[in-house]
Amino acid sequence: MHISNDGYMFAKDRETMPREHLAGLQFARLKDTLTRVYASVPHYRRAFEAKGVSPEDLNTLEDLARFPFTVKDDLREAYPFKLFAVPRDQVVRLHASSGTTGLPTVVGYTRADIDTWAGLMARCIACAGGRPGDILHNAYGYGLFTGGLGAHYGAEALGCSVVPMSGGNTEKQILLLKDFGANVVCCTPSYAINLAEEAERRGVDLKGGPLRVGLFGAEPWCQGMRLELEERLGIRAMDVYGLSEIMGPGVAVECAEQAGLHGWEDHFLFEVIDPETLRPLPVGEQGELVITTLTKQALPMIRYRTRDITRLSDEPCPCGRTHRRILRVTGRNDDMMIIRGVNVYPSQLEAVMVGRPGLAPHYQLILQRDGSLDTLTVEVEAREGLPCDDYDAIGRDLGRHIKSLVGVTARIIVVPPGQIARSQGKAARVRDLRKQY
């Protein structure tokens, strides 16, 4: 790490590396990764041979497009340890998904992987505005979910004092945020709104205290949510990106420009593909993000389809970092709803709702079946103080804006404050009732 004159701490030799040097490092690490998985992971050997490629066929970074994709089902079929590229006794940490839709996806880390992860998350916290000596309040969930421990180890590596709060127990969260004087808070954006509301309800002024930075991730969130959080907490609300299959949090993060997330290209190779044709798209075009790990030992991922919809940008950033930026994720392929022929992502609806006069940033999307067609009902909370007589007018206005901006007709129900269940972690925004019909 390097400390600049203004106190900013960054890995100068990595974050500002010239693009041609970065590409050379990526190629060397990619070649090594492909060679290792071909030799040690039967799944990858079979997949490569089915595509008629081997590590020797990689002569440029562009040649990666000839290699097969990895998808979540591959991890489920390899349950629990068949994708590991090292002997099991070299794996010092195991995490897993909840497994609510089948077998959980299991991810593993060697000691070196844990150190790499901590270093990248430290880089993220510093990039977002955290500093050594800061008190970091970590309200991401601990346990099999990678969020809590990923942020924890990264914060300690940076030199922060960590409050390992985890999720829930919101009343105590507010007490500790205030009494400990946290400078940085880490959690999902939906839970951050919950914290802001609880603080206001208890008359606790977090906005006027030492809290200055929030690192929010694990779910898509819109610009309106950012503005809401910054206003109510008095912070810079920064987006951090990651996923367990790749590493956990720390894959990419926003800098002070808040104009896209710097993806750490010395450890990951990013592509965007057309999700229908699976062809790579030029930088700047929207599609599905695909990530290849370059330094993972226990569980390398080759061309992992994240299902996240976004764009890459190679425009120079005023901050001086040379790593490409991942623009805000607008949705996930597997979250997309088709309402009377219109493709809709929950994040599109959130962008219309959050920040509208009279409405709180709490909502649920309810999918039902009317004959052969799907219908959408939006339940959204009124803000405190909005007269009940205004609910219908506010709802009609929101319905018009959703129709105009998203192109879908939705039934709008405005409910009193406190009626939508609050998130303790990742928000459950969609209730799908179609299977009941």
C-alpha cells in the first residue's frame, strides 16, 4: 500500500499500472490458471476437450473466447469438492450458498486465497474512502455467506477497528454505531435504509456524527437509493461488487468519482457477452458479465457467467486508476420478469419508485397469473406524514410513470408506513404467486 499526500492509501503499483503492463500480467496469470485447472480438475479437462481447446491454444487474451463457460449448475453438479484445484487438506475455509433451490454451491479458499481476498477487500475499502484507524461497523451477515467475513478480513488488513455486528438486532446496531463512533458502515443497501429509519425513530443523529462512508452491495440498487442513503446518513454511499463463486466481496468497487466500479483486473478478467448468442461484446455494450479468476488457487473459475447485466468502460478515470470500470448492474438474467410481453428487471422499477415524493424506499413486487398472462402488483409504502387521502393519487401517479418509463402496466397499492417487511440482509423484493394458480 502507498499513502499519498492527501492521506489516501492505495496499491499504487497495481491500481495505476499502465494498460499494456496490466494485459501482460493478465496473460501470464491466465495461462497459468488454464494450465492448472486442465491438469487438476476433471470437469475442466472434459469441458476443454469438448470444445476442442487446451491451454496451449491461448496465445492472446482474446483467445479466451474459445474456452467454455462455467455456470452455477456446474458447481452444484460438482458438490461438494469436485471443482477444487488443490487437495482438500489445503483448503482452510469453506463457504456455501443457502441451497434454497437445490444443492448449495460450495466455495473453498487456501491460505493464499484468504490473504488475496483480504488484500483486495482492503483495497476496496481504501478506494471507497476508508482509512487505517477507522472504526468499521460490519453489518453484513457472518457465517456461510461470504459478505461478513470478507469485509471483516479486508478491514483488518487495512488497519481498521472492526465491529463484527453481523445482521439483525437493529436497535443494538444503532446504539453501537453511535457510541463507538463508526466511520464506515458495511451492509446491504436495503438494510442501510432500515438502519437510517431506526436511528430517526429513536432520535439518534447518525448524520451529524463521524460516519462518513457506506460500502453497500450484495443486491442491485439504484441511484435514487444512493441519494436516499447519502441524505439520511450523511455519508458517501459507495457500491462494492463481488460474488461467492468468484471470491466474495472485493471484486470491484467505486472510487470517489462514483462513476462505475473499478474491477481489479490484476486478479480477474472481465468480459461482457450477449446472453442469447453467447458472443463477446465490445467494451461499452450492455450484456451479461463473465469473470475469469486469475489468482485463485482452491477454486479457479473459467469464464463464469454471473447473470449480472452491465457494461464495461475503459474511459480514463480522473482518480488515476487504470482498471476498467464495471458500470452499475441493472439486473440479473434470472431476475427478469416478463409482464405481458415486456421484459422488466426489479431494479428498473426501483429506479422509478425510490425518491418519488410521498413514497418510502420500501416495496414488494407481486407476480400473479391472470388467465394465460402474468400480472404485476407493486406494494409500496407511503412516507411518514403523508395523509391517507393522498394514497390513491400517489399510486395513480406512480403507475403512470412506471408505464411511461418501463413500459409495463402495474397495479399500485400504497400502504401505510411500516407495512412492508424490513430486510435484515438481502431484501426479498419479489413474491411470485404464479405457481399457486
